[in-house]
Amino acid sequence: MVFVSRASDAACIKMQKKSNKPEDIGGIINQVIKKLDTKTHGAREEIVAAWHKAIEPGAIAHTKPVAIKKNILTIEVDSSTWLYMLSLKKKNNLAKMQKALGKEKIEDIRFRMGEIS
């Protein structure tokens, strides 16, 4: 049994079923990655750029935006010192992010320790 979430996906499955040849899994994975990348890549780049503009230049090398869930931006920070300093400036940085992206996109910022590479 195959579960289909959209009509366009159903059309793709029907087209694939007409062919008796098995489809290469690598091709399927690449198609899925391209779909996901086109949906999220622009938003991710926009968020990272807004974050870099919101914070002081010295903090850029010590932080990395890693996730956004339910309009809460999660930032990984490489040391407790930077985590503390950014926490003190959170309200100001949040206002800058909201001005750049809109209040509906970013409602809060959370900091956590992590490895920045």
C-alpha cells in the first residue's frame, strides 16, 4: 500500500508504475533532496544573513543558527561566555531580526552550547 500526500505525488507514482523497469534509488533520493532544498534553502540563507546583521561582527564566528521551530530560532554558541553575552543582548537582537524578517517569522531566540564549525 502506498500513501500519497498530494495529487502531484500521485501522478508521479502512476507514471512510475507504468514502467516495468525498477527506478534507481539514487535518482529518487536526488529528486527528494532537490524538492526539499528549493523549499527551505532560501529561507535558511535569509535567516543566517539577518542573524549576521543583527549581532556584532565579533560574535559571528562564535554562533551558528541551527534550527527554527514554531517561530523560535535556535542558535548554537561555542562558549558559555558568548552564550551569556548574547543572552544579555537577546531583546535587541530579536528586535533586529523581526525588523529584517517580520515578527511572524521569529518570535523568540534560544541559545544553546554547541560546536561551531
